[in-house]
Amino acid sequence: MTTVDNQADAATGPGEEVQRRLLAFLGSRTGDDWAVDRDLFASGAFTSLFSLELLQYVEQEFHITVEGDDLTLDNFRTVPAITALVVRLRGGGAAGR
């Protein structure tokens, strides 16, 4: 993560920045605008292969490791669910994670 990203996190709050970046990723993958609460998997827009790509994106983009009990569909079903997971695994948005 760059210094600019860390400054954006501090300026908007960790959840808002995570959510913005997730929505940008989803839009780039589908060419569509995504409602924040839209169910990613019920929408039919993604395959099971996409779930692996999403996991990889989240881990690399936000410098976290998702494992064990956190590897559930419910944690990846919507942008708010993913955002909550990222913020929690980053220790409430602490930089350097």
C-alpha cells in the first residue's frame, strides 16, 4: 500500500476507503456499477473461480490474510461484509497491516 492510500484511509476512515476500492475492483471486473449491498454471488455475475480471485485481491490489496473461520461466503457476500472483514483483520484500520 502506498503512502497516498494510507493518507486516504486516515482522511475518510478505513471502512469508506476499503469500500471504495472494492467497488472499483468489482466495476473493473464486470464493467458495471455495483450497489453496495448487492449480493455478489446471488447476482449470478460471478463464478466460484471469481471467489478465489476476490480472496486474492482482498488479501493483496489490503495486506491481510484470510484463513480459518473467516473463509466463509458470508464474509464475501456483499461489499459491507468484505469491508467489515478487512477492517477487523487490519485491527480496526491500523496502518501497516
